[in-house]
Amino acid sequence: MAITAEEQMMIKTVAEFIDKDVRPRVNEIEHANEYPTEWIEQMKEMGIFGLAIPEPWGFGAVSTEAYVLIAQELARGWMSLAGAMGGHTVVSKLLLLFGTDEQKEKYLPKMATGEIRATMALTEPGGGSDLQAMKTVAIADGDDYVINGTKTWITNSRKSSLVALLCKTDPAADPAHRGISIVLVEKDPHFEVPAGFEVSKDLPKLGYKGVESCEISFSDVRVPKAQLLGDAEGVGFKQMMKGLETGRLNVAARSLGVGQAALDDSVKYAQERESMGKPIWKHQAVGNTLAKMATKLEAARQLVLHAARCFDAGERVDMEAGMAKYHASEVAAEIALDAIRVHGGYGYSTEFEVERYYRDAPLMIVGEGTNEIQMGVIAKQLIGRNKI
């Protein structure tokens, strides 16, 4: 299904926002590690935080294909901007697919405008990608759950008002995934901070600046049982795996944006910079590098778009999303390094943006499930779909 004229206009509007407002100032903001408040407000006005929320709660959801193209444009300006809406979109999808009518009415209208921003809390300090080994628990006590545990690498943990917490409501369940649920934890700035909830540590990062990544802790935090996502305990792992299909497409789209920015800067620089009396792109080594960068990026983009179209067609896309995330992120890292090669010594200078692409790209390799995990998902689905 082709993207609509309205979606094309939205993509164009975001691209203009990136070129006019973001790119002229992004180096300054990124190096200062400032939270991009002004740009986030502009993203709210454009409807970025409601891209996955249909009427009657929002202004109309866009197709997944349009969503990844918009995320790509945001990341072309600054990867952190696409990250600021990534987890929020996953939580939107979780509420749409699995939330009760009351939960949808309560959260989705304000999430669509960005008044309420959401994040998801999966990873734990000792668990990494092994989500079934999590130690965070939500134990029933009367009409409440009592939550204890720690989550880490939580994007937007200070700025979000709603946390979709993956935790164990039945720690003794066998297999473990049957004891996992999602609990919706409300926090500032739009809700009271529950007693015992703390953003305990900001994590220093190589890249992905501006947007915060933190450790959060729960110490006897009481949350009403009505905050369980959906109507049943023990299905949170399955719910989150479905949500992560969208999350992995977002990461893949971010990879495309970083790769596109690195390619664009390299093509421009290769025409401006001269060596031995001619633009450096005319030297075969540089010209071939540009050709490989462009080809790898376009191949990755088609893989991502294919996964998005399969998602829109209602097909199972855990393998396709895993392939897209795996390949696009690896390509982004390769292109970012190639961009430094094209720029030579200037590529290592903080005056040029290519050093930022090189710092940002590795996040997509390890985020939203490491690429090693993605390969396991791909292999399992490959065999499952082709059993002999």
C-alpha cells in the first residue's frame, strides 16, 4: 500500500523542520548535551507523538511505512530526536493492541498530543537482553501491586509521565515468561510520583546525547491493579514482543537517518575538497567508497520498507523487523566510519558532524535487543517457517 498524499506532506514537513531548525544548531546542542526542549515542542505541534494513535483518540495514525520514513528524517537531523518518540510509540501500540477501554480513554488522547509522553522499562542491570531473567516484581496485595526492582537504560525516564514496566507478577511461574506482565506506572510531570519510585542514576553515554538514559528503581511502590495492561496477568512478555516489532522498526529507521546524513555529508565534502588538482570524489578510492556507501544504504532502506509494508499488511514480522534492525544498524555503523575516511583528518574533528554519526551509530547495534539477539530471532523464525 503506497503512502498517502497526507503522509507525504507530513514527511516533507518533518524534513523541512530538520533542515531549517535542527541541522544548523544540532552540533552546539549535542556537544552541550542539552535536552532539546524547543524541538520536542515543535514535534508535538507536528503530531509526531501521535503517529501511531488513530481516531477517536488521536488525529489519525499513519502507516508504518510513513512512520519509518518520518523517523528516518528525524534521525537524519539528530538521532536523539527519533529516540525521543520511539518508546512512546511502542507504548501507544501496546495500549491500542492490549489496553482496556478505560486505559485507552485515559492515556491515548493526551499521548497523541505529546502532553503525556511514555516510555518502556525492560532492561535490568544484570539481565541485558535476557528479559525472562528479570528480577523486578509486582506482587498483588489487596487492590494493589507492590513493585520492587531496578531497570536501566530507560530513555526519557525523567521526561515521561507513563512507564510501561515489564515485571514479574508471578515469580514462580514455569516457564518464566508466563509470569511476566506489563504494569502502567504513572509519574511526574502529569501524575504524582509514587512513593518509592526514583530515577536513581543518569548514565553517561558515548553518543545519543540530549535525551536522557537513566536507571530507575522501585522500592515498595504501590500501583492499583487497574494499571495492569489489559485484563489478564502473565501475557506481558508476549505483549511486549509484539510492541518491540515497532520498536525495532524505529531503531532501523534511526539507522537509515544516521546513514543518510553521513552519506550526504560525504557526497558534499567529496565535491568541495580537492586533492592533486581535482575533487576527491574523482579519485577512484574515494569514488568507490561513496558508491558502496550509497548502495549499502539503499539496500538497507528497502529491507526496512519491506518490513514496514508487511506490518501494515497484518503479517507476522518478527523476522522481518529483526532483519531490518540488524542489517540497517550494521550498515549505519559502516557508513559512519566510511564518512570519516572520506573526510580524512577533518572527520575526526568535532567541528564536523561525521564524528557524531560515528558515536551515535553503535547504539542501534546494541539497543532494542542486540544484533546477536536479532540473529537468534531470525534463525528461529527461518527454521520455523521452513520446517522439513
